Amino acid sequence: MAAALARAPFINPRFACFRLAIRESRIHTRGVYAEEPIPARRKVIEYTGEKINRRETSRRAEGDYTYLFELDKYWTIDGAVGGSGAEIINHCCAPNLYTWRRNGHILYMSLGEIQAGEELTVDYRFSDKTETVRCCCGAGNCRGTINLKGRRVPAAGTPTSSR
């Protein structure tokens, strides 16, 4: 179902607390950008989508592009089906948003002040038990992978040593 890049993503104003836009991103295909300043420690947008169980999550996770966000040990939100636009927010090792799960909702909150025109990012914090995914965020403190404790993967074109 969600095996391809979302075709026509949009920001659903019902779930966004600020004016946001989807544009091309240097991190990965498209990203979400602030269209106005966002103060620190504020709700920015809710991650929405179809609520699916573990079995359906496993089935949908097979695609190249997925918008799956684990709500708890049993439920997952598939942002590709009924997403608010938050599913387009890219990963960064130095994010300007953090995730807050509250009463069955997934909220993206601002860490600090976010300027108009700035791309919104969150640390996906993929488990070290899943396949290692290379990070392309470009942050100075980039850990090389989207995974939390995964093996550090050198950036493309970076020479590796075999000490």
C-alpha cells in the first residue's frame, strides 16, 4: 500500500499549529518548512494516518518508502493513508523538533525557536535492531545512520580505514 513515495502530500491545517509548506529538500526528496516563526516548546503538527496493527505494519513495511510511525508495542500510524503532512518531515541528527506521544497521539514539538523558511526535522531514532539506514542530514554531529546505536556508516565518498 505505502510502497511508493507519497504522490501529492499536503499539510492538513487541521493538525498543524503554524503555517507550513512542503518543498524540495537537500536532505531527502521533499521536506516540510516553516512559513512563519515558531516559538520554542510549542506543538507544531500532529503525525496522523491510519492506525494499523503489528501484522499489517509488517506487511506495509516491505516498500522502498514507508511512512510508518510506531505508536506503541501494538499500534502503528501509517502516514501514507490520511497523513497530516508530518510524514514528510525528514530525519536529522541535530533536529529542531522532538516527538511527544500523548494519549494515543504523536505530536511534533519545537525544541527551540524555528525561523521562517527553516526545514523542520526530527530524529527518527530507528532501532539498532532494524536494518541500518544511512543518514544524509549533513549536520555537524551526524552519526552516519538514522539508527540510534547502529554501526557508524561513513558518508558517501569518505575514505574508510581498516586499522
